Amino acid sequence: MAKEPELKHPILDKPLPTILDEIESATVDARKAADEARLAGEKAAEEVMRRLRKLFLTMAKDITKELGEE
């Protein structure tokens, strides 16, 4: 019985420059996604801080009013 030839991994069928181009393209996409995620996180943090400031100002006004110092 003849032994069947081993199948190569499909990536090995591509020339090296093509593989490197695909890796470079994936790297660019990953960096872009990371930048977008960072910006989204910064915007979310700014929104949280804005809400916290508003909450603390409201609390300060309420405490001042309760103490009769207004």
C-alpha cells in the first residue's frame, strides 16, 4: 500500500512576499483598531468624569442648602 503524500499547510503554498504583505496589512489593521479603542476609552472616561463633576456639584449645593449657608 502506497503512503499518501502529506498535505502542506495552505499558507506554505503562498510566496513569502505575499505572506509578509498580509502580515503587514494585518499589523496596520491591528494598530488602527487599537487607536480607535484607545480613543473610545478616552471619550468614555471624559463622559464619566463630566457626570461625576455634575454629581459632586449637585451634592455640594444640596449640602450647602441643608446647612443653611446659601
